[in-house]
Amino acid sequence: MFTGIVRERGRVVGLDGSRLVVETTVEGALGDSVAIDGVCLTVVGAKDGRLVFDLHPETRSRAKSFGGEVNVEPALRAGEPLGGHYVQGHVDAVGTVRSSEPEGDGRRLWVDAPPEILRYCVEKGSMTVDGVSLTVAGLDESGFAVALVPHTLDVTTLGSLLPGDELNLEADVLAKYVERLASPR
């Protein structure tokens, strides 16, 4: 489990088919879970500031392509503060940046998202965007907005996004459970 509080930006230094190599100061041992751009991956190698992960076809079919800088978050450990919201690292869909506009000292990011994500969006609810825990600040028929504070812009990859860029999206797992429990069987 993760919180969506990104520890740092890492750099993809290798991607050949099903193997991803990320340069990062986040430590990982064989078998550890680490979220890369919001995707829960298992460490299969760690050496000299690099973590190695295998990518299953399911991961490649649901998540955006990895490249350049990525958001890195190690798994939550017992006793650590939650900080963000419950994040599983299971990408639900890929969204697209509609716009990123200055707003005060921060930015307002609009994301176009598929209907299977939008049904879980409520204003002031939680959404994970490229592994970052964010609060939904606006909704329309095609997507949602999030307000990005200067700290988030500095420590994550969200500050460098441009219209048309793809994003990994994970809806709030609690909303999915509520929907399942409330639906007729």
C-alpha cells in the first residue's frame, strides 16, 4: 500500500520490453514494492542507486509508457503516517492533460479521463495522478481538475506536464468498494 506522497523524482535509465531500470536514492531490496508513476512494481534488482523491475503485460496494457523522470514512492511501512490517501498502485486508466494553467503560486491541472474513472470523482475527493495523491478541485463531463501547490510542483513530475501528456490514474479504492457494496447483485 502507498499514500501518494511521492518521495522523489527518479530517472528511467533502461527500458527493454519487460524490464525497467530506475535511477533513484529510494532504497529497495529484492521483493520490495515501489510505486513508479503510481504503478506498484516489485524490485527484482538493486545496485548502485538503481532499482530494477519486471513489467508484466497487464501493467504495460493499463499504464502509460515509462520514460524520462518518474515519481517514486516506497511502500508504506507500519507506523508511518498516512499523509495522502489509500493508494494501491493499481492503475485504473490512462488520462490526458487537457491544460495546466498558473493559479496563484501553484497551477490548476485539468485531466481528461475515461468514464470508468470519472464515475468515482467527487469534488474534494481523492484521485491519484502519476502516483501523486491529489484532491479533486473541479469536474466536468470530460474530466477533473486538481490544484497543485508549489511543493507538489517542485518534488513531482507534475510541474513539467504539457497538454496531451498521458497520466496514470487510480481512483480512490474506498469509492470502488462503496460502489460494489451498494450495487444490486
